[in-house]
Amino acid sequence: MHLRWQYLGLVAIGGTAGTALRELLSITVPPIGQVPVVTIGINIAGAFLLGALLESLAKRGPDEGRRRHLRLLLGTGTLGGFTTYSALATDTSLLIARDSLGLALLYALATIVVGAIATWAGISVSAAARQRSRPTDAPGTRESSK
């Protein structure tokens, strides 16, 4: 499946859009002190959005057809290009090179831990939204016929 041109094209299109958005943010949002806040913000926002997207798609049915296309375009492509753990690694190593080992460790660990929490939050928000959108009484049940 992964070698089909249509799937590779969806990932490439999404990745191009996500990478362009990340670069735009990177050049417009300056670091605060030595900390490149845009990288941590991008990774946390991307983790949240990916959690929400994958939860939403998984609850709608099997990974096929339109759901697969959305997962590849938006998840693997757009959010994969938007988030950047390679920049996290580079930023961390630059902080270490500037003799800011404590800040480097805090930066890396905070990104990973907060990113995991953001993913969980995205999944939770998506699941809660799906439950709110479901009708509580299906037609033909005792409650709906009152």
C-alpha cells in the first residue's frame, strides 16, 4: 500500500503544505532568550492535532477509502511536515553547545512530555466531541417514542 503513487502523492502534497507553514512560523516568531519557542509550539500543536485527527478517523471506521486519504494527507503529510523532531534535536544540541545543558534538557524533556500530554488531550477532545454529536436516543427506542 505504501508504494502506491496516489498515497505517496497525498503525503507529498500534505508534507509540502505542513513544511511551508512550519517554515513561515519559524521565520516570523523569534526565539525567547535562547529558546526557539516556535519549535516547541509547533510540536505540541501538531501532537494535539494528530491525536484528534487519528481518534476521529479511527472511530469512523476502518482505515480505507476517504479515511485513509485524510490520514495520509493530513496526518502523515501535513502534520508530519509541520512537526519537527529533527529541529528539536538540533535546537537541543545548539543549547548544549552554548553551555546551557540544563536548559537543553528542560527544553527536550518538556517538548516530549507536553507533546505526549497534548496527544492524549487531542484524543480526548475528539472522543468527547464525537460523543456529544451522537443522538442520545435512537429512533424506535423507548425514550424516543415518548
